[in-house]
Amino acid sequence: MGYLYYIVIFIFVLICLLLVGIILMQSSKTGGMGSGIAGNAGLDAAFGGEGADKLLVKVTTVLATLFMVMAIILNVMSRPNETSSSVSSNSVIQGEVESFESSVQDTIK
């Protein structure tokens, strides 16, 4: 499962970078980054004025969906070397709970 985890991480990072790039290429009502980078001239010439925006919205939707799915998959896969316990014994929260329990026990005695 170790190699699969790192492959999924790589795909997740790739999706993140693509999503950032596609979002920055979209044009906004005020121009945005999309108009600052060559003015969307290449996309407008290839797909027409409205075609480029529609394509970018569809690609953004697909990448955002993949981002959500991959985030859930990575959460389920967790770390490759993790034990089956959901809270490790070295957890900061677990240590605080144990110290709180011992202080309560000392107070009761």
C-alpha cells in the first residue's frame, strides 16, 4: 500500500496545481489574472469569447470534484505506516486527556 499512497499523493498535488492554473486563467468581470496573462487572446481565438469561459468552467468543475474525491481517498488511506488505532498513544490530545484524568483522580483522593 506504500507505493499506492505516494501515487495518490502525486495525483492529488497534480490536480491541485492544475486547479490553481485553471482558476487563474478564468476571466472575471474586472479582468482578473486571466486577462493579465495575454488577455485570454489565445483561448478566445481558439474557442470564441464565450466558448473559452464555458470550457474553463467545465474543467474547473471536473478538477474541483476530483480534488474533493482525492482528499477523501487520502483521508481514508491515511498514512502508509500507521497502525489501525485511530488515536495513537503518542498523540498530543491523548496525552492531555491522560494528564487531565490523573489530575482529576488526584483531586478526588
